[in-house]
Amino acid sequence: MKILMVRPQPAQQTIGLQHVMIVEPLELEVLGALRRAQDEVVIVDMILECQPLEYFLRLHRPDMICVTGYITNVATMGEYCLAAKAFNSRIHTVVGGVHCEVCPDDLDLPGIDFRVVRNPVTMFPQLLDHLDLGADAPTGVLASGQACIQTELPALDFIYATPDRSLVAGYRKHYFYIFHDKVALLKTSFGCPFNCNFCFCREITRGLYRQRPLAETLDELESLPQKEIYIVDDDFLADRRFLRAFLDGLKTRKIHKHYLIYGRADFIAENPDLLEQFRNQGLTTVIVGFESFFEEELAQYAKNSDVQTNRRAMDVLNRLDIDCFATIILNPDWCRQDFDRLEKELKDLQINFVNLQPLTPLPGTQMEVPKDTLLIAREDYPKWDLAHLSIQPTRLSVPDYYREILRLYNRVLFQPRVLVRFLLKYKPKMLWKMIQGTSRVSRQYREKIKEAESQLDFNTRQGG
Ligand code: SF4
């Protein structure tokens, strides 16, 4: 079979992380590696391509198109499948990805033949055999119109395949993550042992956590020509024993690379010795989900951590000169003073790079809010991007809340001290990219402010 695998382009309305990061489509590289001897696979990365999908359909004339994506991509995934059917109704259309696995009903759309909802590494080859050779339909794949009955799905198997990175060789030079150029992704575990109620990641593995065999992970790491490695585990700092074994493996195998990882504040605060060892073996940056510097909010989010721990973690990272990209959740109950307080806290702790996320009850998570407080319709998929306001703020108007977000970003990211530090530490090209990217995000926020002001005017006129 000729298989066209497509990573969708983000919708225009999505406020975009793609402006500050574009990384390889790891899940498609994994699926691509599962092709049988008789299959041919092409990956098209629509984030980087300028031609429309029809161009690639004409060019490759596939028998099957596979599209994976997030919640923000749902509509585009449906459009691509419809376009494939319009081009040739015999093309099999298949969708997958994390949103499809957690909320499969959202992708039961016209034009989509199959949704891979469980164990894609096991199910995908079975689906190929089913379509090609008439084998039994795989149980973790739903056909069009088929209801998802959780009890009828197979158990999670946590099977992984080494990604075929040659499939994106032509795109490789464009992949980067903020300051990390030509970054390669590595996955060492699935899920997370914690239970934060806003978190979508834990829903993908139904709260379970499994590590890949260490030797297999190190083999893959050793085979990567890239120096910059982004370990995309939901929480790479989940297990002291595993981290120690990983670091021993790096030493034994003489692997010298730079690492960017996700890690929790409590692990960092409690394991400064291991962080120091890791820093000496190439750790440069940790993305830390601090979420809040208010105790009651950390409790509200079931973060199982506290403000003092967040501060201790930053002390460790600053002392070791490890960069921190901080993720903060902005609560809809905040007033201007709360934004000011956060700004002071970020500056006091020398947190130089932040991702500010308005609290978002993502479909599929445990977080629920009254429907009448939602600002985004469930089907308005491109806006579920963790950057739009999804819950009506209680103490600020929507335009004012967006203004505060923009103001805080500008005050944290564009401090002269911080820019000088970035310039000294990273290539000027990466700093320039970051400035360009954040300017695009700022422009999107300014448009949101205008749009929200018009809506407010309209509501006032209607009310008056
Ligand atoms: S937010 Fe982080 S620590 Fe919490 S469940 Fe999700 S991945 Fe785990």
C-alpha cells in the first residue's frame, strides 16, 4: 500500500506554540516504522509545507492517508480526510493521535473511515492487514459510525517501535524547540504517576505509568546523530532509580548530548544531587509545571506540591545554572494584583521563560466547570489551545484579562537582563527566532483583545 502520513497545519485561530517550536512528528515516524515490506510511506509535514494537501495527493496518489493531531487539529483532520475522499473515494482515511484516543467521538466525522483509539503500535499493522489482506478488524480501531465502548477496547499494551526518522530527513533542519536548534525527540516512558486534575497527558494512559526498557532507550539515543535531545516524557523526573540508571548508562556508553526534559518541582527540590550529576552529563533545560504560586490553587488543581517546593526547585536550578521553562496556570478568578504578584514571584525567582496558560478544562480531563461559564464551544476545536481564555473571568473583563497576559509576557521575556543572558547562552539565530515567534503570539493576543472588545461593546449595546 502507498501510505501518505500527514501532520496537520494549525488553524489560523489557534494561538500558536508553533511560532516558538516545531518538532518532528514522532508518532508518524513510529507508525511509519511499522510499514510492511510491501508498503511505501511518505510523511508530509503541513506545518512546514506551502502547498495544499491536494498537491501531495496528486503527487503521491496514496491508497491510504493517515492524519494525527491534537484537539486543535480536529477540524483540519476531518478536512484532510474529506479532501482525500474527494480526490479518490477509494483512499482509506485513518486518524489517530492523543485526542482521538481520549475523545474518539469528536473524530467520527464525514470522510474519516477509521479512528485508531488504542495501542496504535499494535493496531496499525493489523489495520493494514485488515484492509489489504482481509484479516480481522483490529479491536483498538473504530470504523466510521462505530460507538466507542471502553470495556470492549483491548487493555493498554505500552508497546513502542523505534521511530523511522529517515521519513522526515528533508524537514529535519527546520525542527527546533525555543532555543534548542535541530532538536531530536526521545520517549523513555508513557504516562505519569501523578494525578493533576487539569492534565490531559494522564488521560492518554488512563493514569498508568510505564517506562521503556532502559537498554532499548539508550540504544535509540546512541543512534541519534543530533546533539540536542528533547525527552518528551510527560515527567522524566518521576523515578530516582530510573534516572540514576539512565545517567549511569550515559556514562558507560560515553553518550555526550544536551537534554531538554519535563520534570516536577518536587523532584528537583528533593534531588539536587541527581540534578547536578545530570547537569554535568548534559542537562541544559527543564520544563517545570509550577502551575501556581498560590497554595489554594495548587490544592484546587490536585498538584500534590506546594509553593515553598516550587521556590526550592528554582533555587536548585539557578544554583546549577540549568535553564527553566516554567508553565503557569492563570486562574479565571484573578484580578490585576494577582498578575502583579506573579510577575514579582517570577522575577524574584529568576524565571526567565514562561508559558502562561489560562485554566482550561480540556475535554477528556477530570476538570469540569459549569457550562454557562465556558467561553469556547466544545466544537470550536482550534481555540482549545491552552492560550485562549476558555472560562469567563470573574474579576476582569475578557479584553482586560488578555491585556494582563500580554503585559506579563512582555515584562518577563523582554527584560534586558534576560535578553543579554539568552544572547550569551544561545545562538543569536535562536534568540531572533524566539523574538519573531513571541511577536507573532503577541499579535494574535492583540487581535483577541480587539475581538473581545467588540464583543463587549456588542453585549453592552444589546443590554442597553
Ligand atoms: S501535570 Fe505533569 S505531574 Fe501532573 S499529571 Fe500531568 S504530567 Fe503528571
